[in-house]
Amino acid sequence: MGYTINDTDSRYNGWTNYATWRVSLEMFDGVDIRDWCDVRTCDAYDLSKQLSEYADDMISNYGNSETLAVDYARAFLSDVNWREIAEHLLDAIQEEEGA
């Protein structure tokens, strides 16, 4: 049986899947989301949309946005569980502020 990113049993290091783990680690680890939203009123859904747009902007800024590499990057990003990353970032801020 081959590996597919959308397998329900494909959790990776505690995250939904490899794409979610890798994007969280490489794009958002250490990012202060307070620059993007007020954590008292920001919800995971709205933040997840901002994270997705930010990641898409990052890959679009590498020259021609219509290349095969950008297409592959966007396909990879389509497998990311943006809400999970948003919830993780919001939880980290709440823990920090509660400490």
C-alpha cells in the first residue's frame, strides 16, 4: 500500500500529516501571531486563513509564480491543516500569557 498525504492514518510527529508538521515547523515556529491578530478576539478559523495566505504569498514571491515548482509547492500546501497550526499558535500564546 502506497503512502498518500490524505491518508487518515498518516499522522506525523503528533500533527495531522507531514505537510502540516513541516509547514508549522519551517514557516511558523517562533512566529508571534500578535502582529496578525488580537489573541483575545482572534479565532482559529480567521487565523488559519491568514496563515494560508501568508504561506501562499511566500511561495509566490520566488520569481515567476506560474512555474512547475510553485505548482508543486501549492499542491503541498493544499494538504496542510491550517486550523491545526492556528490552534497550536493560539494555545502557545495563551500558555505564555498565563505563565
